[in-house]
Amino acid sequence: MINTLNKKIKALSAEYAPGIIQIRRYLHANPELSEKEFNTADFICKTLDEYGVSYTRNVGGNGIVAKIEGRQPQTTTLALRADMDALPINELNDCDYKSQHPGIMHACGHDVHMSSLLGTTKILNELRNEFEGTIRLIFQPSEEKFPGGALAMIKDGVLENPVPERILGQHVLPTLEAGKVGFKSGKFMASTDEVYLTIKGRGGHSATPDLNTDTVLIASHIIVALQQVVSRMAPPGVPTVLSFGRVIADGRTNIIPSEVKIDGTFRTFDEAWRARAHEKITMIAKGMAESMGGTCDVFIDHGYPFLVNDDLATSEAKALAQEYLGPENVVELDQRMTAEDFAYYTQIIPACFYRLGVKDPSWTNIRNLHTPEFDADERSLETGMGLMAWLAVNQLKPLQ
């Protein structure tokens, strides 16, 4: 029965792939930002209607929760998740499905996630008489914006009535070739906090620094001083990153501004250290500013927790992936300092969040995440939807 089901899923994946590719291209061409995924939600609901799959919409905002019941649906429940929102990036690719919304792009692969899960939905609905239990399909908004759509959907009960025994999610990986997937048990992705510093002082003419407070110089010293949070204060065994990507000092060659803003991110894998690091960042930034005659306002926006993959769920999913794709197409991944609000699910129920290879081997450069050149080898869609369907039916109970 298992071998027959394997062949059926692979055959259905191949059959549905052309249509799912067209869905992906439509979604890629029509991206919407976090909390604004209105047309995206309408499109997903229309597609689910075509498949004959029931759903509830407006969960946690623009979220959609669909349901497929196998035989004896009350026996167990498994959840599958894809995210929906795009990024404020202007696409530079030259393709037929290029974003039609200037300044907005699916640069993190959520178009692949949604279309792949729709393909999985179609396969599972076709096979609903061949497994026991219920599959909950979560189309989640606002992954890219704090506090995250996962948290909003959880507050709206997406993990209740009944509580799923497990949740699975997949995310594109541009450094891994299409046809391959990657897994990592335990702590996989970092927590993430946004750090906002505002240095204040008396601005003035650049030629009279003795009459002013040099906020730009203070900002420079703060950025350098804060690196000791990682290099000297972090526990050596805990991966930690503190990076600043935005500095606004709106003066001129002859004007020292009265205010400088610095924005950054703090990431780690330990909650106790995370809390201490927030205190260290605040203490150093304020102390450095005051020692140089200014002040510093510190705001740290507490973001997503670290993402932890359940050991049993992940080991079983990895073994099933090896069975479905072949051991040569399943790789072991390292920890990543990137973050995901899927982490909220992993803090509540056993979870497995794995990576889907989308690299075209003919590409000379990696089309990386969060860049204007991101793209995906669309052959990955057949792999993605088929594998998730295979994982789902086997982590429920195929009928013998």
C-alpha cells in the first residue's frame, strides 16, 4: 500500500505541476505586503473552491485555514503551513511573471510556499479516502512583519479544536538545488529582535564642534562599542548576531544634526541570554552617549522566538523524505541566524520546518532571499507539493 501511495503521489505531482507553476507565476506577479494580502487571500479561496476543499477565512487577519478529512477524521490532526506576504523590494528580474506592483516583490519565496501548499492540498484531497485523520492547511499572512501572522492566527485558535499532533512547514533555500531538501533537528533558526537607537544632542555648525554635541561621533562610538555584546559578553556556545543596517544622520557637510537614528537586529538561540543582552545593549548605548555629552533613547522590539524542530518529528520526516526523493537528495543543514515566525508554532506543538531547494544549476549567481534578483527553479514545485503530501499521509496513518 505504501509503495502504491508513493507512486500515486509522484504521478499526481507530475500531473498537477504545470497548473501549480501557473499559480506560482500569478502569485509572484501580484505580491502584497504584510497585513494587505486581500487579493492573495481571495485567490487562494477561489482556488480552494475549485478544489472542493472547505475553509475558514479571516483567521488572524487575512489568514485562511482549510481542512481535508480522511477516513475516521477524529483520530488525529496534522497541520501544514505556508506564508502569504511579500517584501518592499523592487524586482529586477526580466521575466513574464515579474511583479506588477513596483516596490513590492515575493523575494522570500512565499509565492512558492503558497502554490506548493495548494498543490499539496489538491493531492491530499484526491487521496482523502486513503488515509486516516484530518489535515489542517494554514495559509498565514504577515510573516515578514512584527509581531507576525503566526501569533495572530494562534490567538484566533488555529492550533485548537483539536490541537494538531504536529505541524510541518517548508521554506525555499536558494543555495540548494531544486529536487533536494534539507533538515535540521533541534534549534534551527534564531530569535529576532529589532533594535532602535536615537542619539540626541545639541546640533550646530560643523566648524564649531566645541559648541555642539557631536551626535554623529556618538553614534559611531555606540555602534563600535555594542560589538562587545557579541564578542565579549555572549556565552561562547550560543550563536549571537548584532547588526545595524540603517543609520540616519540628516545633517550636511557643515551641519551636525541634533538627532541620529540607528536601526539594527539582535539574534540568538537562548532566551536567558537574550534578556541579558537587551539589558547590555541598553546600558552600553545610554552610557556611551552620556559620557560624550548626549543621550540615547533605546527601544528593543521583542520579536520572534527561536525556531526549534522536534527531534522525533524531524527524524521521521527526514527518513520519509529519503524514501520519497532518495537519500542523495536529502541533506543535513546547519543552524541559521535568519528568523521565522513559524517559531511560534514550534514553541507550542511538535514541529518540523525544513528547506526546499530552488536553485537552478544553470544559474551563475545565487538568487538569494530578500534580494531584487530572487527567483526559483520551478521544478522545485513538483518536489515541494509531492513531498509535503507524502509526509502528511505518512505522519497520519495510511490505510492498510
